[in-house]
Amino acid sequence: MKTRKVPMRTCLACQTKRPKRELVRVVRTPEGTLLLDRKGKISGRGAYVCATRMCVEQAIKTKRFDRALEVVLTNDMVAALYAGIEGADDRGGMA
């Protein structure tokens, strides 16, 4: 029986390589909106981050989301990102 290869991704903030399922994907859609992609299927430019407030804060502070997603984060986007990471927004929507 063959073992499946586990896809690995790197966190924007802490640069730790982890299995794709352990990280949260943040996507910039072609329309320019940001979404949390829990299933990894939404079309658009994506970046992965650990699902911890510390990693999200570090990625925002060092402007890694801005570079990776080619977007300037607004205060509304940052607030929605924190809410999504903490599980308050199950649909993954961000302003």
C-alpha cells in the first residue's frame, strides 16, 4: 500500500513548515476581497499562516500579507482577519 505525500506549506510569519491542513489560507480574490479559505479551494492568490493570533500579528506587523497577497491591508481587513482566525467568522468572509 502506497503512502500519500502530505502537502507542506510555510507560515508567513514564523516560517515554520507544516502540513497544509494545519495552516489557514488567506486568499485575495480576483475582485480584490480577502477571504479565509478553510478548504483550500477558493480561486485567487493565497498565503498561509498559523492559526494563532501571534503569527497573524507578526505577519501584519512585518507587512508579509501585503507582499504575499499584493494588497494593502485596511483596518477592516485586519479586524476581519483576527475574527476569522479566532473562529468568529465561519463563512470566511472578509471586507
